[in-house]
Amino acid sequence: MRLHLGDLWNHKGKELFRTHRYAEAKEALLKAVEIKPELADAWYVLAGIESMKNEKEGALSRLRKAIELEPGYKGKARTQSHFKKLKGDIDFERLVQ
């Protein structure tokens, strides 16, 4: 299996996220979506990072893109702890309904 450069940046970003290196993860994921904008999971992880950093507008924008590409992220965002700071926010609730 041959990986695309965007996939490699995405993998690196998700691994950095997993190890709580959020600033580095964000950089890698931004490179991933720049190269391969259809990477729904990269958009989703970016949204999670921004949610945890209280960057509501960025988080919602990136989550909207992830859901547009992969509607299953609606349900995942409702239950995942990365989005707990947005729970109860009217814009977030509308997006994930």
C-alpha cells in the first residue's frame, strides 16, 4: 500500500495528538489538509484540538468540514471528551444534531 504525503502528515499529526503534543499535532494536520483536503479525520482532530484550546470558531469550522466529508463524525463529536468545552453551546449542538 502506497501512502500519499497528506496521509503521512495526517498519521504524524494523530500520533502527536495521541501523545498530547497539540501544537505540533496541529501543524502536521494543517499540512495534511493542505495537501489532501478530503482527509475528514484530520479535520476532526484539528477541531478537537481547537475545542480543547477554547478556540470555538476554529473548532466549529473544522468540525463542520469533517462532518461534510464524513457524516459519522456528528455522533462521535457528541460523545467525545475533546469537545466537552463546546457541550451546551448552541452552535455546537446545532452542528452535531
